[in-house]
Amino acid sequence: MRRFGEAHVIAVYAAVANPPAVWYREAAMVDIKLVRAEPQKFIEASRVKRCPVDFGALLDLDGRLLKARQELQEIKTSQNVAGREIARLKDQAKQDAVAKMALLKARTKELDDLIAQLEPKFQEMMLLVPQPPAPEVPVGKDETENVVIRVEGQVRKFDFEPKDHVQLGELLGIIDVPRGVKLAGSRNYILKGAGAMMHYAILRLALDQMIAKGWTLLNVPVLVNESVMYGTGYFPLGREQAYLCERDGMSLAGTAEVPVTAYHSDEILDETELPRKYVAFSTCFRREAGAAGKDTYGLYRVHLFDKVEQVVLCRNDHQASLDHHKEILANSEDVLKALELPYRVVNVCTGDLGQGQVQKFDIETWMPSRKNYGETHSASRFHEFQSRRLNIRYRDCGGAVKFVHTLNNTVIASPRVLIAALELYQNADGSVTVPAALRPYMNGMEKIAPRKG
RNA sequence: GGAGAGGUGGCUGAGUGGCUGAAAGCGGCGGUUUGCUAAACCGUUGUACGGGGUAAUGCCCGUACCCUGGGUUCGAAUCCCAGCCUCUCCGCCA
């Protein structure tokens, strides 16, 4: 059985002058051959996704690199031929032949230098080229132009004045924002007692549902090499969102998607081993750079949260990708249905789509305090975007080596979903009924009641 | 953290300057033999890029790749330097 690929091509691209070194994979990003063949398609993708790339400069660089490499290859051929010759020559004839080689060597050096100069620029630009979105993705400028495609469950009407999750959390003694801020600054919090129990209960419910469906549970590193961040597409564009441990050249992943998707990087799998379906729990770290002043209240947008994530690696087949996309969406809906929370599914528009995503469906769960649905899940499919960057391939039945397709979706993320759960399950007296599905995970607790005193 | 050993193809493992993209074995694939399986025997078996060719696949030529990067040399898996990673022993530790 073939398991590991041999091409662990991780190159250091260091701006020679200053650390930190930037890591990337030498393996292709988006397929440059496709960009050459249909530049218009990528120019359009760049426009609607709002990922600016100078394709004129990119193709120019590509052309010059290609030309230099072709000449270099020809020179190498003559060098190899001459080298074999020299081994057989003697004395004066040998001296003459060696002298001739010097000329070739000088040209080789020139070409090497040229390539060494152009290559990093080319790679840098290639890392910015977006994956073209699927035709069924609505064109739009930002999240306000996402299209609702389905609404599930009934939004609760209260016959009393409902409290928000922070008020409930304080009243019940299960959420402590001030002390979270004391320890770790803004956007931090502490879950306590039944609040922490409900947090773990939700995550465990999600894990158990996925395990029951036959998904493979992984426990993965969340402090990862930069190459993994580049490979999954979070770098370079999302670098501002990540906590970096620069001394060690590592960063904290914002989601288990990162290590789980990279799990098979630099490997060649066998088609019979596909699809691979993984589920993993991880703590997620996000700087929320650029979100200053946005969603500052409560547990909606925080620097650290816990999440159960699902990741699929499947055949390089459009239909297979579509089928798995439906599957991972349904898996997440199953968790919300078990929790009996109302939600809707939206088709995310081009402007709100990530660089690598072909299409994305967000699930938004009803949050009474926001008087709106709030994003709780994000189901994406990438086609080859991530697998090219990570070099994840498989051998198909005919023996051809192809890049896998990757997909991922939140199974559940907490505490964000606690906003919906606590607020929707609250009672007039300030207590919160524990959703039936969570009781087995909370020692049978049925209700979280206000503290005495 | 201290001391040592080592990184070669799917795996094991040979290879100390040109005839080595790489011996041998295992595994995989194809075939012969056989009532079936097994065994035996024969053949075959990396990836990427560029060029040529085809209706297309097969195919042909070239280049690169023996952890990564740099250096020495006409020529590097082989010599030198730096880095990364793995293993063993000791120490520390959830």
C-alpha cells in the first residue's frame, strides 16, 4: 500500500534581510497552467472575491521564468553530455574540455540568479490568486448580500421580557466576563459551573453524533508550523488574524480545520482510502484584528473558543464534492435539531467568500438578543485549492495521481452557540431549562436556576 | 536541558566523486503453471516540470529530485557548512 508521498517540498523563502522568515510550499498553489489557459476566469474571480492580484505582472513573471528554465535545461543537457565525455578524456584533451565548461557554467550562474530573483516574487503572487467561485454562488459585495436558501425551526415568541445571555449568565453565576477580561484582556470570558458544563455537553454531543456516523476522531496540534497555515489558505492573507509564536516560527490555529486538513499533506493516498472523514475538537485562537468595536458585547466574538470541526478529503470529482458538501451541512443541522434551535442556511456571496473557497454555506442560528440570526457554522468546499498547497494527492483506479478535494464545516462551536441556547431556553424567572439532548451530558441536570444569595 | 546515533524509492536496505534515478530483498501490478487457494517462475513497478507526438490514452526526448538550504568540483546520494527532523541514554516534567 502506498502511503507517504516523497515530495516534501517545503522551501524557506526568507527575505534575506529580516526575520521572520516566511514559509511556503514550493508545490503549486492554484494551477498556473489554468491561469495561463484562462486568465479571464481568474481575473473575474479576483474581482468578485475582492482579492486583488496583478495578473499582467504574474503572467509576465511566469513567462520569464519559463523561458529561463527552458534555457537552463538545455545548458544542463550539454553539461551532462560534456561531463560524461570528460570522464573518458585524458591530459590536454581533458584540460580543453574542462575549460569549455567554464563558459556554460557562467551562463548557468546567470540563469540561476535570475530564477532566484523572480521565483519568490512569482510564488508570492501565486499565493494570492483566488479559487474561482462556483457559478451558483451569488455575486455580492459583502455578507449583507448573502442569500437565504432555507429557514428551519420556529423562532420563539416570549410572553415576558427576555434577558440576553450576559444578563442570564450573571444572574445564574455561569458566565464571568469581567474576570475573563482581568486575566486576558477584552473578548475574554470565563464559563463557570453549569455554564461550563453546558459548554462541554454541547461539544460532546456534537462529537458523539459524528462518531456515531462513523467519522474518525482526531486529536491534533493547534500550535502549527507556518507551512500548514499557508497550506490551508489562512496565510498570507489571514496572517493578521492569527496569534504568532514568532520565536518558534509557529502559529496558533484558528480552527482544527488547519491541522486536520494538513494531516495527509505530502502524501499520496489510494483511491480506495477515500473519502477520508475526520472530526476533531480544538480550542480556536483568533485575534479578531480589524473587528475593533464590532460585536463587543457578550460571547459572540471572542479571542478563544472551542469547536468541533469536520473535514473531508475526497476524490477529485465535482459531484463528489457537492455530495459531501450536502453531507457536512446536514451533519451540522443534526446537532442544531437535537438542540432544537431555530436556524437558517445562507448561500454566501462572492464578496464574503474566502480566497480558496469554491462555495460556502453558513448556518445562522436565531439569537434573541441580536433580534436576528447569527453565524454559527460555515461549510466550505475548496476543490484543489488546499490540496495543492498542502500537496495531498491520491492514486486513482487507473494509476493517475490527482489532488484530492477538501471540504470542512463546523459541527458546533461554543460558547457562541450558548448565546442561542441560553437565551432561547430561558424562563420568566431567569432560570434556563437544559435542552433535553444535553441532560445526559450534564449529570441529568434539567434546569439551571439562579444562585441563592 | 546534557551525551551519542541517524535521515536513500510504498517498506527494509546497499551505495564515499562520473558507467547510480539509484543494487538486493519485500510489497504492488501483469502473465505462465494449477480443479480453487497457496507456492514456484517470468516480466513490470517513483514524482514533478519542460519539449515532441496522438483524435485521445499509451508513448518518445530532456531536466530536476537520495531530509532542507548553501558551498567545493568540469561533474555530488557520495566531500564541506548551516538548519530541520527522528531515534537511544541521562536529567526534568502534565
